Amino acid sequence: MPHYRLYYAPGACSLASHIALEEIQRAGLADYATTRLLLPAGDQKKPEFLAVNPRGHVPVLSYRLDGKEGLLSENLAILRFLMRQHPQARLLPEAPELEARGWEWLSWLATDVHSYAFMQVFYPMRYAESLAAQAEVEASGRALLTRYWADLESRLPEQGFVFGSGQDDGFSVVDALLIVFYRWAKRYGFAPQRNYPRWVALSERTLARPSVQAVFADERINLSDRLPPRPAHLYQIPESD
Ligand SMILES: N[C@@H](CCC(=O)N[C@@H](CS)C(=O)NCC(=O)O)C(=O)O
């Protein structure tokens, strides 16, 4: 049986790959172990992890294929690899148009929502030097996210998962990635429960799923745990001489 190892950080974007692996394991298709990194402690910049991923990011998947060990980074690449290796896990619909719709969701979430908007909120010190400029960067990220949440809400179904109908319940990696952002939105004060009833209902369905409950328990996270301190010490701009 295939065996994987996922390098993850609690509640990070790696949560989606973690849920995908748990779905695969529960379907009896492979098993996996995990290595936990704590981002606020700077584990991702330590030499032992940089040897695994020199970019210093989670997730990373370690796998064995045709007798060779491999390492794969980038959340979407990992999800794609797992889908190809385990089509029976039905991590996305097979029909070309629906599959493309799934990638439309995944790429928007990974690029616009995560890398473009949330990064401004998480790490304004990477974009600007003075505290006032950093506050503007953070406000820009928040304004973008507020627009994105309205867009997201307008595209979600009233019932079921994003691909909610079909012969099984339609749970997919789109729902797995969406729960990452729902948790972040709650923790960063966007109060989805006030404005986005479809997103709240979808997230509740996702959270009730046994694989998701198991992964939340394993990562020791919930929807309202404390925000990590800003790891400013990792990203200080060098003093000029
Ligand atoms: N492009 C990467 C981004 C991964 C990423 O930003 N991971 C974050 C956690 S959500 C991380 O490891 N951050 C550590 C850091 O930036 O120091 C992917 O999609 O996998």
C-alpha cells in the first residue's frame, strides 16, 4: 500500500492536503504519517526543514513511487498528485467541465485569496517598512478579502458541498481548501456568520465530516483558537548602513 508523509503546520494551507490524505486513508487506498511544524517558532526556516523544502513552506509531501523516494511541495501540486494516484478517492469530479470548475476554485483560492490578499494581512512587514505603511497594506488585504467573500458566497450552493450532488455526497478538495479560509476568516475578524450564510452552512457540513474532525483533532486546532503572534523577528527588514 502506498505510504506518504505530510509536513504540515497546524491550521495552515497544508490542512487541505492533510484532509485529502485522511480521505484517501479512510478509503483504504494508502496510509500516511505527518511531521508537524510550528510556524510562529520558525520551524520552517530551520536547516532540517530547509533540507526538505528550501523555500521554507508547508505543505510538503514525501512519497515513494516506482521504488524511489520523492518530495513534492506546493499545495495544488500535492492535491493533483494525490488525485492522479488515487482516482477512487474522488477528490474532484471526473467530468472534464466539473473538474475544470474545481481547478477554477482551487487556483482562485490559492492565488488571489491566499497569496495575494491574505499574505498582506498576515505579513504586511514583507511589503512595507514603516508601521503606517504596513497598516495600509493590511487594510488593502482586508478590503480585497471582503470583496472576495461576497464573490465566494454568491457562488456557493444552498445545500450540499460545492459539488454536492452525485452518487456520493460530492465532498471534494474544494471544500477541504475552503475550510482553511473559513477558519482564517473567523480568526482574523471577518465574522462570516454575520454576512455569509451559505459559506457558514457549507463549513458546518465540512466540519461534521469524520475525516475533517480527525484532522482538526490531529492538528489540535479549532475554529476559534488564539491567533499566533506575528513572526516579525523572521522578516525584519535589515537596517541600512
Ligand atoms: N505557494 C505555496 C505557499 C505555501 C505557504 O504559503 N505556506 C505557508 C503556510 S499557509 C507557510 O509555510 N508559511 C511559512 C512562511 O511563509 O514562513 C503553496 O501553495 O503551497
